[in-house]
Amino acid sequence: MRILLGYISLVNPALWVGVAALAVPLAIHLLTRRTPKNMTFPTLRFLRAARAHQSRLYHLRHLLLLLTRMALLLLILLAFLRPVLMQGARRKATSQTGRTMLILMDVSASMGYVQAGVSPLAEARAAVLEILDHHEAGDRVNLILMKVAPDASFDEPSDNLFLLRRDLANAAAVPERPDINAAIAEAVSQLKGVTEGRRQIYFISDFQRTNWSSVNFDQVDADTELLFVPVGPERGENCAITDVALRPAAPTVSEDVEIVCKVTNYSDRPRRLPLQMRFRDGEDFQQEVRLEPRATVSSSFHLRIHDAGQYEGQVFIPEDGLKVDDRRSFVLDVAEKVRVLVVSDDDPRVKETGAAFLRRAINPFAQKRNAAVVSSVVSSRDVDKSDLARAQVVILSGIHELSRRSGEAILEYLETGGSVAYFHVASAASQNLERLAAWSEGNFVLPFELSGQIDLSRQEGYATLAQANFDHRILRKFRDSADLGDLRFHRFFSTERVKNKGRVLLRYDDGNIAMAETLVGPGVLLLCNFGCSLQHSDIVRHPLFVPLVHEIIRGLRPSMGRKNTFLVGQPCFTTLRPLTDNEKVVLRGPAGETVEGSVEANDDGVAVLFPKTSACGFYRAYVGEEIAASAAVNLDSLESNLERLDMAQLEELAQQPRATYLAAGDVAGIEGLLEGEPLWHYFLLAAVGLLFVEQVLVLLVRH
Amino acid sequence: MGQDVNISSRNDSYKYLDENALAYLRHLSFDARGAVDGAYAGKHRSVVKGRSQEFTDYREYLPGDDVRSIDWRVYGRTDRYMIKLCEQETLMTCHLLLDSSASMAFGGSWHKEFFGANDISKYDYACYLAAALSYLLLRQGDAVSLTVFNSAIRYHLPAGGTLSHLHRVARALEGQKVHRDTYIPHVLRQAFPLLKRRGILIVISDFLEDCDGMFEALDMYLGRGFEVALFHVLHRYELELPKLASVNFVDAESGERLTSVPEDVQEAYGHELQAHIDTIRAGAEARKIDYDLISTQTFYSVAVRDYLERRRRQCGYS
């Protein structure tokens, strides 16, 4: 039982009875104060004059002495009462309604960083235990682990501390990047039903700048108390492989492949590290990288693979405090051919459609089995993720109205590093582009606006190309040829350039844009303001058409993409060859454990989706004992930067009136936060000071 | 020289006549500083020229002069009637004015609870002093008058020079009571016609009042040829406040009250009192009046002896 006096709580209130001690000096004062006797005194007028010269304070010095002694005793008494200062929002309520506490504990990869044998996770566990130790009757608690998806111990706050402690003991750092906003949303939803008592949310984390600088606290209402408990070092010294990019991302047989590794030094001292690359067949490559403080270095391995297939590879640096980011996996998918997916709603029975011309241009020697580039056609209604996953380049031509499912699949393809060329002429194209821009939720903006169709065929007129950006990789080969100017275009859209968005590659002689490129995440969207059918232009008749289509395919092939790696906590997928009826696919995780997933077969092969990943490494699809396909899963590189968000910045970010921020590394301060800041020694110090004052007063009184 | 006075020659003994203390004064003499006005022959020079052993001058006989004063030897030598002038030695008259106002009732039996039984009050001390001086003067054959006053004269004993007069003085001292306030200027004016014969005027008081009025009144006596001495009697606990806890001081004359711890005000009080004493002392010195501040702590015989010694030194006697 405590007594609360404003912000000060008394731990030993029973000692209040000691207040009786204050009566001691009062009694002594009263007892020693004799009743003055009357004395007839002749020279009273001199006494009167003498007293008039004395100060009022001098007359009251005995009273001052008494008050000083009483204050001295009061301070000593208060010291014994063990007063503690309840900081800010930490004031304990005297009401019987308990608190509802939600403990949001960060278990992301960075919490596994070990320095001097201690990890932030261990500190976080200690902090949570400290909070649980201060659980009082009526309090309800829940532990929410901040992962890529929040993981709560209970559906609602509970007083079952046993299970909470068990969950806490089992909590381990996962190689994931936490979704803090989702965790806060979970906490807020659990607090929604709590109407009585105080509501508290504890954030126990290493407060990585990369994760916390974009957290949205607006969803937390102002009455909820927020307590930020930072753990771990202020700036962990960490080196990490932050990215592995394949150029091209999906090479073909015998093609030169560059494997670019980005190694980042997050420490304040220069490092020199051996960088090792190893393939599953045991082949090793090694080189040394020099890293300046807080710098990233790209280091490349060049190789050429002569057999098609999937090659699992890993890149290593020596292990440090955070081991999980010292290794990065990738899958090198060496294809026999470049696969181009043509999405078109043109009638396949008609030979002179845009799609038909494109297919012929992509593979002019259709009979030849070992062609380097092969294409397949799918209608816009039927396009799905597995189709897109197999294609290195997607060409849209003659699309009618794009369905949302198809559009989102195309956008996802783009956002995962895919490339799309859109030949648009029909009026539906304008709406399709607007829909794609809208569905991307601002992820891309068209480089031009389509304001209306221009049809010059009626007047037997045409437009020619007047401007070309020959520095672009697609047009570079046409720099020295004047063939582009010979092309005649009859139907196209009138365009209005959107400033600073995308790049214009070609312009018609009337100033309208003929070809432009824009980025959608890591993917590229090439917009061709012309069609490939004979009604739209004569491009298909021109010898330039085939090389132009091939340069477009070459230029759009992902030189570096994320299709080869996925992030832990998110789904990943891969494709494997078509299966026979007897063959069965088994899905396994990095440690060889069987995992759940979906296997979907179609004419071209089998798409395998792993809906949930929980570890770094390879998620494999086995056919029998053979690894049929792999997907590399890696840690989000943002987890590697251990720099902490300054508490002042966090305070500015949170903008919460009832928030308390503990000092970094002050896990022991949690006790002070919950128990209060002990003040007894200040009272004792004040008592000593007052004792000195009392002695001075005694001297004054005596002299 | 003085006669031996046996103070215990009578059956009754007097409070203020202590034989042992007076024996201490037996060999001292109270000499007049100048000529005095006396009716009887004595040891002091008289302002009246007449027949005696001490020749001073001659002058021509004038009608009306006593024929017996003609020096017939000079007439025989010069055939002129000359009168021989001689300085007459006469008795000195000492007028004792004793303050019996309420302020004199400090110490002694009045404050036994504070200062103990052995303490002596200012009034008693003044009475002892007056008795000792009377004894000393009567013993050497001079006359002594006694006037007891507070705000007015309460008792007056005309001058006398006999042993029985000492008893009358002693009896008179014992018979007085202290009360009421004091007003010395008025008393001095009141006593002026009573004190006919010039001599020494000794005022024994605590002088706790306005000094200017008193000195103005004393100027009348000085103008008439009186020698004036002021015996300023203060109690030892007036000079230094008693070391007591809180005391409710009550003014002896006005009844006003003031509660204080004596120690707290000692220093400032001392300054105030000293300033008052200095004022009286300065006024006395300006008029060549003897001023003697006497603490009741000093034995009165010693105080008298010290005064007479100082007086003798001032007169140039060895």
C-alpha cells in the first residue's frame, strides 16, 4: 500500500506515525520556555530603546530555531518514508481499477546483435520481466512481439503472467523487419475495449532509425500512456552484405553474368573483409573488400554459365555481432532462352495483328528449336502471376479493358523488378494507363498525359520520328542509322509531357511523344505511343522493326532485379519444369523442414508459392530427392543499420502528450520508471544541510 | 579635629549605621573645597571676616563698626582707628538630598526572588551612603541636614551638628518609604528656601529623568555659592542586566511592561544607559559639580572613601 502525494509516492507510509517525533522539539521549546516573571525595573526606557534597535528576525530567532529543528526532523522522517518521484505519466493511480499494459517487444533481426555477450533481446527480456514484476492486482498485460506481422500472446490483455513469462522466455530474434505500425494497430485494437483504468503501451526496442523514423503514432489516442524503453547499443558496429544483384537478372546460357555484392560498413572504423561467394556445387570465389567508415562498397564477381538451370549461391563475409546479415543467398536462374510474354487481346486467328507481328519479330525463326528468345501469348483476362514470373519481358499490345486482377499482377511484376513494354493505340489504352497509375497507389506517374487520338490515315498523312534519345540503351544501336526517320505513323495519341517524370526516347515530328520510359519501383515500363499493326504504322514492314523489338527486349530485360531474392517474412515463389503425373513436389525450408506452400501447374510449368517465410536461406521445391526449384530468402537490408533513432526525434515523431522516454541503455531505469525515482537521499541531504543551518542558528542565539 | 562619636551609645541600634563600616571612615575627613557659611566656629574657612587667629587685613574704622574690633596697638602707633580683619573658621553645613522615588526600590528585598537575600537595594544603599556621610560630617563637627524626596519633598530634617542629630538622621532614614515617581528639578526648587546656610549640597539619586531641568535647578545653588555633589547610585543589575531567562520588565514608576530576554538586549541596553550617564557626567563637569557613579556592588564605605580621596586630590591636599 502506498500513499501518493502529488507526484511523490511514499513506500513506507506506515512510518507516518513518526510524525509524532515532530512534537519533540515543540515540547522542548514549550517546556524550556519559562513563564516570564515580573520584575520591576527602573531603567525600562533604556530597554525599550535597546529593543527598538534589534531586528524582527532577531526576536524570532528562537522560533526560527524551533522551525528549523522541526523541519530537520520532518526531512529525516520523510527519508524513512522512502519517497519516490513518479515521473510524468508514471504516477500510480490510487483507484482500484488496474492498468492495461501492452508490451510491444521488438524481436526483429537487429535485436539479435550481440556485443560483449549481451544482445538487445536479452536486455528487452529483462525490461519486460521488470515490467511484469511490477504487475499489481487488477492489472492486465499482453505481450506483442513486433515482427513482420505482430505476434500477440493473447487475443486480449490478460492477467495470466505465467503464459506471458513463458512466451517471453521463448521469444527469439527473427530475421525479419518488424512492421511497427501493424504492431501499434494491434495494440490499439486490443485497448479499444478498455474503458476503465489506465492504458499503457510499452515499446521495448533498439529503435533503429531505419524502422522507427516512419512510424505513425496517430492511431494511438491521447489518453494512452506510451513508454519508450530503448535497449542495445547506441551504434552497433556491424558489417553486412546488403544486396546481391545479378546482371542480367535472368541470364541465358553462356551469357556473361555479373554478380554485384554490396557490402556496407555501419561502424565508425575502416574495415577490410574477405568477401566469399560459394555455389551449391562447392565452387568458391573470393576477393577482399575495403570499407570506409559508414560506407557501402560494391564488389562484383563475373562468371559465365554454360548449362541452363537454377544455381544456388551464397555470399559471405566473416561473422560479426549480427550474423544473420553476414550471408546473402541468391538463385541464379540460367535460362536456355529469353522468355517474352505477349499479353494481347488480338484475335489469334488473324495473322496481321500487332501481337502476331510482335511474335514474329521476337522469334523470326519459329521453327528453330534453340532460338535465344521465345515468346508466348496470353490474353489480358488470363494473365496471372505465374505467367509473369516466368517472363523476363512482358509486352502489352492490343489490350482491351484491363481487369483489376490482371492490372495488379502486372504492377506487382513491375514492382518486383519486371519490365513491361506497352504498345498502345486503341482508345482503351488511355483508360488502362490511368487505371494502372491509380492501382499503383502513387507508385508511378505517367511521363505524359494522353489527351486524344490522332488519326492521319484518313488524309493519307503520316507522322515521322523527329527526335530520338540515342543515349538510351534501347536506341543506342540506331544512332548511326537514319532508318528511324523513315518510319511512318498514322495513328497515335496526342500527348502532353508531365514535367520531370520518366524519360522521353522518341518524339514525332509534330512534337507528340512516341516512346517514353518510366520506373515503377525497380521495374521499367516502356510506353510506345504507336501500334504494330498495319493500320497504325508501317513499322512492321520496315527492316528496322525486328532489331528494334530485340533491342527493346534486351533493354528491358532486368539487369538487376529482386526476383532472385525475397525478404524474410514475406511470401516467395519460384517456378519449375512441367511435372509428370507421377512426380510429387515437396516444399522445404532453409533448414530442410517441410513447409507449406501452393503448387500450381499450367502448360508451361509449375509455379510454387511459399506463403510464409521465416528464415534466411533457400526455400526449395523437391521433386523426389532432386531440388527442382529454389527461392532465395534474405534479410531486409534495413535491419543491418543499427543506428538508433534519437529519443528527442522519437518524441518529435510521436507527438504524444503522455509519453515517457527512457534514456538509452538505461534498462535499470525501468524500475525507477515503475517504482519511481527514489528521493530519500535528497531528503537526507537536505536534513544534513538543515542540521548545519540549525548549528549556525544555535551559535547566533548563544552569541 | 573631630570628636569621637559613639553610635552605639544609645540603647537602640540603627539599620543604616553599621559600626564596622563606619569605623572604616573614622580617619577620613570631609573638607570643604572653599569658604563656607557657618554660624559656629569650626575647622572650615568662613566667608565672614571676624575675630579669630587667622589675620587677613586692616581697614579704617567706620561708624557702626564694633568698637571692640579696633586694633588699639595700631592706634597707638599710627593714631588712626583701624580695624583688624581676620578670617573666621566656621562649621560646614552639608545638605543631603535623598531620592526615595519608586525607581530606588530596585534590588534588595524587593527583588529577593531574582537576586537573592544578600542583595542590597538602591534605596538602602543610598541610605547607607547618607548615614555614612552624616556620620563623617558630624564626627568632624559639621552640620548635616537631610531632605528625602520623590516628586516633592517628603521629609526635611534641618541641619544639626550634634551626636543626637546623627540619631535623628538615622531614624529619619529608617522611617521613609519609597514610592511614586521622581522630579528632582521641582524638589531642588522646593528645597532652595529651606537650605539657608551655604554649604555642600549632596544629591543621592539614580537620576533616571531629564537632566537639563535638574542642572537648571542646581545652577541656582551654584549661583548662591553652594558646592554640589551628585551621587549617582545604580544597582549592579542596572549596569549589567541580570542573566535570567525571559523577564517581564515592569517600569517602576509608570507600570509599563516589556518582555525580553536580558541577554538579548544587554549590549544595546548598555549603550543606551552609558549615553545617559555620559550626559549627566558632562553636565556636571561643565558646572564643576562632583559626579560620582556608584554601583551597589561597591561597598558604600569604600565608595565614600574613594570620593573623599578624589576630592582631596582635586583640592590639592596631600
